[in-house]
Amino acid sequence: MKPNHLRLALALSVLINLGVLGAVAYRAMVPPTAPAAGESLPRHLQLSAEQLHRWHESEAAFLGQLGTGADKIRVHRDRMIGAIFANTPDRALIDAERTAIARLQDEQQKLVIEQLLRERELLQPTQRERLARLLLEQPVGPSTIEQLHRD
């Protein structure tokens, strides 16, 4: 190689290394928004001992209600699917189950909103921002039924 080529190769190598170092430094400076693998949400939010105590008190009832609601939705969904695929579909039963599911889903949404409002009250502003960013980053995509009907 000629000296000019060596200088060019050296300059490119230095630029690439600087770019890699810059990317590593940037990643170290910007806090991750999603919890690391195996990291709990309270740990990710860096809750104090008092916050953690209040978080767990609030969370236990919420998760119980959410689970109960999900079980009820599953029962109505199963009945609706049975009615749809019966030898003679019962449109009144299908509509009644659909209405029950919609009502229960609305209740679930209200439960989630109330829980988030409770959590908001016990969080500091930076913790609120972190939780809000995390929630906004959650994927919103096609429903399971949409996925089943694609190729």
C-alpha cells in the first residue's frame, strides 16, 4: 500500500472506532426505558421502601380483580364461540355474549386506569415519566384473531 492509502485506512479505522465509542457512551448516558430482563417494574422505577410497600398493597387487590375479570371474559368468549359455531348459530346469544364481553372489557379498562392513577400518586415526577414512557413503548398490534387470519 502507498502511504496515502495507509493514512486513509488509518483515518477510517480511527473514525469507526470513535463512532463505536460514541455509541457506547451515548447508550451509557441515556437510561433504558424498559426493564432489563428479569427486572421487576418496582425495581426499574427505583421505588423507595415506603413506595414499594404502598405499591404492593395497591397491586394485590388490583391483580386479583384483573384476574377475576379476565376469567369472566374467557367464560363469555367461550360461550360466544360455541354459539357462533353451533349447528344453528344463535344470533341473540352471540350478541348477548358480545355485549357481556364489551362490558367486562370496559370494567377492566377502568380498573387499569384507576390503578395507574394510584401508582401515579405514589411516584416521584421522574418515576412517573419513566412509567409513562414504558407504557407508551408497549406494542400495539393486531389482535390474536387478526394474526390467525394472516397467511
